[in-house]
Amino acid sequence: MSNITYNAIGIDLPQFSNEAVSRWIEAVARTFDKSVGTLAYIFCNDEKILEVNREFLQHDYYTDIITFDYSSRRRIAGDMFISLDTVRSNAEMLGKRYEEELLRVVIHGVLHLVGINDKGPGEREIMEHHEDTALAMLGDFGIVF
């Protein structure tokens, strides 16, 4: 049984149906033959994600998501910090709706947990393909933007 939580530090929680998004996340994980254990989404601002990035990864830059992976075998688990400031600025820069970019980042963390990387040669395109495939499933869960 999955346990997906949505929390915020220093900001308001994004406005989406936690239940519908959780069902979507579980469905995406199943397409990779994975089940969902405990996932914690922590929504924050740029300053908090920079603090986390510096403390745990020794990186000195802003990012949209940091994923801590606690998965085992076929059960994914992890903590995901998401900067809503960076999500908003990326959406504006890319000409996307904020809600779409937010859900792309939400599933991006899950895709890391199922084993998809995006740092090596050609990996970014593979990640984007899986993000697009997952986003195409949103309507099945009554999620529209």
C-alpha cells in the first residue's frame, strides 16, 4: 500500500487533487513494473531548495527538484523537494502553464525513482519522453490544466 504525502515549507501547498495525483503517480510507477511505498513531496521556495542542495549534495545552485531515493527492488520510496519558485520561472521561460510544469516536475522525481536518469548522453531526451508519456495519462485521472 502506498503512502504519498504532500507538505510545504514556507509556502502554500499547490492546488491540485492529492488523491488524483497520487493515483496517477501509482499508475505511472506500474508502467515500470514498480509499486509505490512511501513518497514525501516537500514543496518549498528557492532559498530552501538551495539550502538542501548545499547541505546534502554540496551543490551551490537552485534547481526545481531534489530526489532522495529510498527505493528497494520493485517498491519505490523517497523524499522529493520541489521549489515552486523555480517551477514557476521554468514554466514562464518555456512558455508552459505553471500547472503542467509542476506536474512534470512531480513525475520527474518518480521517474528518477524507477531508474531513469537525465545527466548522461542522450538521457535527457529519454527522461522527457517518459515525462510526456506520463503527462498524457493525466486525463485518465480527471486532471486537466
